[in-house]
Amino acid sequence: MARPRKPLLSRDRIVAAAGRLVDEEGLEALSTRRLAAALGVSGPSLYNHFRTKDEILDAVADAVSARVDLAMFEPDDPRDWRTALHDWAHSYRDALADHPHLVPVLARGPGRRPAGLRVADAVFGAMTAAGWPPAQATRIGALMRYFILGSAVGSFAGGFVDDAAAYDPADYPHLGQAHLLAERRAEVDEGAFEAGLAALLDGLALQFEAVRREAGRGRRPDVGPGAASPGPV
């Protein structure tokens, strides 16, 4: 039998093509019509694999979540909870950096997406295994997502133009070097992420010491608002 002239349509091909379209043109560019044209198929053929455009978008977002390294949360990994969070945060941010248009979708939470749920499960499980009470482990997962996703929304340094004339010292006496930020974008943004992550983890380390002290006294360390809401995020 002769081979088909075009590769057979599959979920993976649809997700890959949809991801390229979003990466190149943004979320607004994704439509079943555009996607079918990019794949060289008729629009209705997409519905043999996905019921709606939103399902396709969910699959694209989940493919990004699947790229996040979770090895540091495995039971046999030697990293402590702080180092694990640090390394995971960088892996998560790296995955998002390649697909910034998908950040708003991922920010809505994992929903029913399998890879997204595995991320939430791994973080929550590792924190409770380390000794964090469930409700606090939930809050740690939430605040880490806020921080990582927020850092991926846009570039601080990239938001400044490289024209020195835009920063008249009469109006902006402290922005005399602001025009240099754009060319140092990677250095500034990476440094800001690492500084913020270190401050966040330092604060959590202090909280963890308090948790351990309270546990040593036989007290529940997680009494108060939100204490009855354990579970992964």
C-alpha cells in the first residue's frame, strides 16, 4: 500500500501545532480554523480528537507543565524541602519563559489537566513529608505559583526603552541609567528572580522553625484562619 501523502492527524500533532501558533502570535490567534489550516486538514477533523478549542488550549498548557522537573520531590531525592523548592522554581520558570503567552492559562490553576495536577501533588506531598502541616503546605504551593507565574508575565528590565532622552533628570532624577536596563534584561530579570526566591525561602525557613518548635511542645502549629483547608493547589 502506498503511504499517505500527509501524516495522520493525532492529538500530539494538534497540540504541537496549536502551541506553535500561540507562541508565535498569542492566545487570540488560536482558532480551530487557523489550526486546521496550519495542519492542512478540515476544521471538523479536529473534533475527532478534541471537543472544543478550550480543550486544545488546556492540552497545550499541560504540555508546558509536563516539562517542569519534579525529580527533586521524589522520596529518594536527597534535597531538603528548601533546595527542592528552589530547584523546582527555576525549572518551572524556565518552562514558562519559552511560552509566555500561556502564562494566563496556567495561572487559572491545573483544573483537570494531568501534568498540572502532578505538579500540585508533588509539591504538596513533598512539603507534608518534610513536616509542614497540610494547610501550610497548601499555602506554600499557592505562594510559589504566584511568585513564579508573576515573574513570567513580563520582563521588568524589558519594560524600559533604551533611549536616554526618555528619562529627563528634571522629571526622573533617579532613572539616569534606566536606558541601560533593556540591554541587561537577562541579567536584571534573573537576578531579581533569584533575589526574590531567596527572600521567600528565607521567610519560609523561619516559619518552619516555628512549626518545629510548636510541634515539639505538642501544639497544633496550624490553628487559625485557613487551617481547615488542607490539600494541594
